[in-house]
Amino acid sequence: MGTGLRDHRSPSESLIPTAMSDKKPKKPIDWFAELRGLGLMLLAVLAFHTFVAKPFYIPSASMVPNLLVGDRLVVSKYPYGWSWVSTSFHLAPRADWRIAPGTPEYGDIVIAVPPHKAEDYIKRVVALPGDTIALVDGQIILNGEPIVQEVEPPVRLPAENDDICSYGTECLSVFAPYLVTLEDGTQVYEPPTYRETLPNGASYLIIDHMDQALDDMAEITVPDGHVFLMGDNRDHSADSRAPVYASGLGGPVPLEDVGGRAEFITFSLDGQATWNPISWFQALRGGRAWTSLRPEIRGE
């Protein structure tokens, strides 16, 4: 008769030590690897922002009727090459170097940085290197020839939520004399509108509603490596016509200070958006998403 000891534990009890022994110890979080991953992701975003494209927000009315305050758009960084201004947030020091340089075309909408501050302006190219340009009563005289300006039916600009311009910039209330009420009760501004067509056929709408100092400019020659820029809202744009002390571009802009070309609108908000996500959809302007910002080309 055997005298061996019996295991009086239940089957489930006898398995507990084995199951616990099979568990692997939890690895500690490798914070260095996590931070390295985040750093690489940030570098990739900055590289894309520097070399390929970046988002842009319209804060003022200097480019109406073609760009409205609240438009969000994509600016491509490569069409004219890269320079100090291409770097994300203009982190590179101001300099005159350019890589793979290119020249804009008439009618391109471009981003440019003024000589007195690292802030992006958005304007339209109206004269190229070597061109002569003058203004007479608001009309461009390019290489001795008046640029064609045709009267168009007035554009309709929304009069509601007219307080969304950035602080210190003029909004659409400057068109108060042209406020009209439509049949459905909606109020809009209908300022004098013209179609301007440049020598390459680039055609776009402008607004010119008053006599002011920037309507006249003596003829100048655009230096090599420079372009002359103007806003489409001709009476309310600090551009190449305006001196630096008036927040303008101070004349023709060096191409190394041009940071890219506006391509298309992604979406547009009319100023009603709040912290509530539902209001974001209510503030969307219909029909503006994916609108191309390249000028229409008309045959001569």
C-alpha cells in the first residue's frame, strides 16, 4: 500500500501558479522612442510646409471680389523655386538666395513678404521683370499700353458679419454707399466692378469705386528679379503702389520675397463660427470650396 502524499488542491487551484508564471512582465514605455517619433512627424510636416504647400487664411478685404475674408486656401511653394521666405513661419534669416528659381506669370495670385516685417501679403502679379508700369486714374499702363478694363455688372458682396476682418484692416463696410437690399431681404454691397485683362490673356475682376492717391503713379521700370503686385480691391490694398510706412510693399517685390502661388480655396467661413462645432457647418459659404484661383485666360 503506497504512502505517497496526495495533492488535495482542486484542479483550478493547481493551475494558478502555472498561469501566473506564463505572464510576461509589462515593458516600460520607451519615452525616447515616442518623442523621436513625434519629432520625425513634426519634421515631415515642416518639410511639406516648406517645400510643397501650406494653408493660408484671408484676413482682409484687399483681394475682393476674388478672395473673401474667411477663405481658406492652399498655396503651393515650388512654382517659383525656394528662398528664405519658403521656410515654415519664415524661420530662415532674410536673404537674396534662391533655389530652382522661376518667374510668375501675369495674373498669378502670390504670397509676398514686405520689407519691414515677416508677414504674408497676398496680391496679384500685374508686371514682370523688365516691364514698365504706370497708373493713370486707376488704369494700368503696361509697357506704354493701357491694360484693357471693361465694365462688368457689380459683384454682390455679403453685408452680414462684416466684423471678421483682422484688427486694423478695412472690411466691406467701405462699400456702404453701394448697400442694397434684395427681394428676399438679404443685404449686399454692389460696388463698381471691372474686368481687367493682361497681355497673356489672364482675366479677372477688380473693384475700383473711388478716387484716391494710389490711382496715379509715374512710370517705373520693374527691375530684374522683381515683380509688381496689386490687390484686386484697388482702393483698399497696401501693395507695390504703397510705401512701406503706409504698410505697403514699397515698390516692386524681389522674387526671393515671393513665397508661393495661391492655387485653390479649400473652404470658407462667413464669421458666424463659434466654439460649437455645429456652428462651423452653419458658417460654411456654399459654392466656394475647391474654387480655382488661377486667372481665366481669354484669347486676344
